[in-house]
Amino acid sequence: MACAIGSAHGNAETSPFISKAFSILDFGAVSDGKTMNTKAFDAAIKAGRVWSNDGVLAGDRQAIITVPHSPGLGFLTAGLNFSSYLTLRLEAGARMIASARQEDYVVRSAFVAGICSMVSE
């Protein structure tokens, strides 16, 4: 069973919008449980964001960031930042591992729609 998180328009498979998958493997992710994959996730997210914002109409495209089955220990990562029209999809058997190292998380203030909050980067 796969899991999709953060779909802007419900289920990515039944969405009336154009969708495209961006596998973290295509951006250098390694499923060994030791390699920090935050840059690979960020690159896939950035590519998906650029693609989804390149549509004819605002919001007519939805990028799916795909985390494939993890034959190794899993994909180690720190905080990730998503935006509209991006879906994080974990395939059956996919594992994401949150880094236990505090220094892997950067805290910055964000100002969104008049609300100031702290987010990890």
C-alpha cells in the first residue's frame, strides 16, 4: 500500500489536474540509513515546484515527490519544506528516517499570509 501526503487536490491518482512524478532516486538519494538525503529531497521538491508552476493556468499541475521501496535501511533526512501542488508519495515498503542530529535542522522564521511562525528547513 502506498501513502500520499499533502495532496493539494485530494488523491493524486484521481485529480483532474496534470501530475508528474519526481523520484528522489533521480536526485541522488541513497537508501542506506546513513547517507543524509535532505539535499536529494530538496532537489526533487524544487524540480516539482518549478514544473508545477510552469502550467498554463495557476494550479493546473501537481508534482508527486516519490519515495520508492527502500531495499536498504531507509532514506535519512532532516526537515523538508513543501508547498502547494506537491504531494509526497511513499511507495509500499518505503522508509524515511528522521535525523537524530539537532544540527541537521535549521530553524528560520517564516512570514506566510500575515502569520509569523518558526519552521525547520
